[in-house]
Amino acid sequence: MKTIESVFTKINASKVAQTILKSMDDEETQVDYDFFFQQGEFVSNDINTWIKFDTVKYPLLREMLDVLTNEEIEPTKKRIELFTKFRENVCKLLAKEFKQSISTKLRNCIFGSKVDAKMCPIENIKVTSFDLADVPDSAKYLLVVKKEQPKDKISPSVSKDLYEYLYTLDDGELGKEEIEEKINEFVVEKRNSDSKFEYITKVTLKKAFFECSVELFADYTMIRPEDIDSSGGIEDIPDF
């Protein structure tokens, strides 16, 4: 049987750090950020980036989660300290040994092909936490409602109606795409009889919680175009 001592090792900390980087190429991984540029200057308050994904595609992380949720393994003080140290090692590896890789991944996830390393080097990275936790099925999704309504029209909220309908579907047998399809069919039906739904064009599902999450600060300061040599960079700083 796998144990906390056999799974949460230094070698596996490196493997997990590399898995986090690999996950950032997956479209199902969510990379959120909270920063902006004011008159060309980078503005951020401490933690500004979150990487979130599930263990389903990553056997080692799945194995670790199984160990953490195994009721037969006693969570002694020593084991808790071992797991805490393991998480700290993952953070240090991402911020130091794999710093260049995570900088590249972050730049691609957030800016796409608009910005290269010369324009936004991301030289300062502080990874503050790596969390691994079991997520209950009852906390699966957030609803994202897209509307096209005239500026002078304010339609009532439909959140209550949509979530009540969502709960009737969430039986564990339907996939994300099937649930989205049924919710949008529900919107079409309601549009004919309820003015609240008149301007809704589409409803999509966004995961509310993930089994794995990384919190970090990254310095997304842009190098001004006039300070970049002629071989690289872009003409305009993107708006955020």
C-alpha cells in the first residue's frame, strides 16, 4: 500500500512541478489572473495568478490524492509536516529550477502570441502555494450567461431559474457538454414565455473548484518598445 512517506518525496516533488507545467498546455486547465496596466505600468497586489486543474489525466497526482483521502492512513503530526514540506518544495522548484519554463507557459496562457519574452520577460516569480484536495461532486460548476441586450434595457436575473434547472440535471451521468446542451435548450423554451430570457444568447459551464491549484505572483511588467532592440517585441502594449 502506498503511504504518505513513500509518495511525498523530493523526487516526486520535481515530477509534480513538471506535471503542473504540462497541465498548462491542456485547454481544460484554468489559468486566471488579476492585474492590469495603467498608463503602460504594471499594477498588481501580491498574488495575481492561479493555475487550476484536476488529477484525472495525471496518475501520480491521482495516486497522491488517494493517499491523502485514505482513512486507514493516520494523519500524524510528522506526516502533516512531511506533506507541508512537500508542497513547499513544489513551490520552490517552480519558482527556481523551472522558472524559465513557467514564465514561458504563463506568457503563452495569458498573452497568447501577442507578446514574446523580450517584451515581457517575467523575471520575478513567487509561487506561494500548491494545494491538492478532494472536491465533492456537489460543487462542480458555475454558470456563465452571455447576453446581447440594448444598452437601455436591463433584464432581470435568471440565475435562480438556471441553477434550479441545473440541479435537476446534475445526477453524475451527464458530461459537461451534455449539460450545456440541455441548459441552452431550456433557455430557448423559456425565451418564448418569459421575457427574462429574451436577450440570452448562450449559457456555458465553468468549473467552480479543481483538485489541484497553484497560487503565485508574477511580474508581468512590459518592456517599452523603444527599449527593445530591433529584433523583437511588439508595437503596442495589450490592454488588461
